[in-house]
Amino acid sequence: MADEGRVRICVHGRQRDDVGALHESRMTAVGRHDAKGGKHFFRYEDHALLEGHTVPTMLKLSPDGLLLLRRSPLEQRLEFVPQEERASLYRTPYGTMRLAVRTKELFSACRADGTGRIELVYDLFVEGRFQSSNELRIDITNA
């Protein structure tokens, strides 16, 4: 029997930068799912984001949007709300940058146990300058 709340989170990203080059990434982690007040919370450790570091990450999925939080050694808060632009700060060991995300599409189909899929299309701006167009697909399965 699977450990209740344990999920496998697979993130596949496609990023087209400001000169048109396409970059793809994949990350898989085992994490935890909790649900409360109509919201889904996914917590996992990202080993692929920053070489040599594990970055605690939380996704909060609500009917209004998706919130991504990352902690030490990075501090990041990205809020994805369809058809809106949201600003935030991105703190790294090398300095702080102003970010903005302009969410074009957000689709989610998650069951009560957290399994399902989240799809996200957005543009990323760094210090007010267009950085990339992004597509994320997050598949969540029982671990």
C-alpha cells in the first residue's frame, strides 16, 4: 500500500528565450500532497534547479491560480493567475532580481488525492525585459 500523501512529481519544461532558442528540462521528485480548503499543496525537493543544492519547493494550486514557492538557498515566489501579470523578487546567492510572469494559460485536473496534471503557459520578464516564453507540464502520480 502506498504511503498516503506521497506523490511523484514530474515537471517537463519548454522555454523559448529572447533570441528564439528552445531549451527543455525535466525534473522528477517524490514529495507530499495535502489538501485543505479547496486547495492542493505539493511539497518536494528540487535537485535539478541549482547544481550542488537541494531547493525546498512548494506548489499551491487553488481555483484562482498556482503559487510556486522556493526556499534556501534561493528565495522565490511566482504567482500564476490566468490573463494577469504578477511581479516578484528572486533572491539567489549571487543577488536579487525583479521578475514578472504574464500567465497566458493555466489548466489543472487534480483528484482529491492530488494525482493529475497541471499545465501552464507564461512569459517571464527579468528586470522588466522579456526573458522567455515558457510551457510547463506537471504530472502528479502516486509514489
